[in-house]
Amino acid sequence: MSALATLIDDDREVVVHATTGPDTFMVTADELEGATGWALKPEGLCRDGVCVPVRNRDALAAGGGIDLRAFARALGRPVAVEPEAGLAVLGEAPATLRGNLDSLVAPPFTLPDLDGHPVSLSDFDGRKRLLFAWASW
């Protein structure tokens, strides 16, 4: 079924036209490029002068669209797709995340304190910080 869907990539939320089904999340090449910056070219998937060869082009581009799951596999990125809700989220490549962890540098972030006031990591620049994380699940 063709409908509007939301694609989230690099903290950007873009509404695209997508063909969705139980195992399908297809977008046009133009929509994919507009949402992610990646273009399908003869040499592979390309963005900002970097090209990733595509081994199975038929699995990636079929029926006039780009299969988002095959796109994510080609780039080595995780993807979460919920076709019924018209939602797809592309995660960071494990190599990128590994590099961030190895650097021991936390990304900038802001979270609420116990009173609901926003606190940013940068509020503590120049001081040592110890972060504790907890989740109920």
C-alpha cells in the first residue's frame, strides 16, 4: 500500500511516500536521497563523495523503488521498520558507534534533572564527570 511514511535518520525526521506491507518498506530513489543524502548511482550508494558498492542491486532496487531494509544492509546499519505505522528508523553503523565508545568522549546531550530542569553535559565543562545510567526494563 502506498502512503505517507516517516523516515528518521541522523536525528532528522522526513515524511516520504512509501510502499509498505508486512515485509515491505519501499521508497523512490529521489525520496531516499532527499531523506538520507544517499543516491543510487552506477558505482553504488553514494553520499558526499563516498560510494559504497552494492553487491545485489536487484535486491536493493526493485519495482521502481529502493527497499529500505536492503539499503540499511548495504550500508551496514541497523533499521527498525513498522509498516503499519508508516515508520522507519535508521540506526548508526556499529563501526561509528564503536569509534565513539573507544574515544571515551560523550556526545553532547541535555536531560531533565529530578526537578525537571534541563541539564546539559556541557554545563560541567572543565570538571570531571561520572555518568550513571539506569533503566527500568
